[in-house]
Amino acid sequence: MRAGELRHILRLERRQEAQDGYGAPAETWAVEGRARGAVRPLGVVERAEAARKYGEVTHLVRLRGRHLKLSAAKRFVYEDPRVDADRILEIVGIMDYDERGRELRVMCKEAQ
């Protein structure tokens, strides 16, 4: 993987339980780390193949190394300059592409 391909700055967030002003449970997200990665929407054929293994998948995120502790209970957030807003990608599946810890491929579903 070439460094120039890692052009997105991703924020890894984990779910946290909190209470709102009335004491009721509320869902919040805490930043766990940051990383550079390549975010790519999947094509029709790729989506069909990924769906058989992971369920609904819309994007592939490629990262270097194993410096982040990833799980399906976490999500990525990145700022998309084209739409001037944050995009949320829920982690669906994680694959160590070369089984050497050099490249992780994370299957994600974009949250609405």
C-alpha cells in the first residue's frame, strides 16, 4: 500500500453509555484514536460478494498496521470535503489482508 493512497483522516470512536439531563440512558461516542486510511465505496459486484460474508457493506477502508484495536462495536468518522459534513462508517468486518499485520481491510456500512 502506497502512502499517497491514505488520504482520509479517520477518527475511531467507541460507544459509551451516559445519562442525559433527566437521568435517562443516552448513547454517546468517545474518540479512541486517529489514523490515515483509504476509504472507497464498493461497486455492485463487490457489494454482492461482501454481503455473502459480512452482511450489508457499502465501503472498504484500508489502513496500515495494527495500531488500532478495531471491533464491530466501533465506527469510523471522517470529514468528506465534497459534502462538507462528517460521514459515519459502522464497522462490519475486519480482515488482515496479507496476514502479516501490514494492511487491514475493514468492511463498513455507512450510517444514515
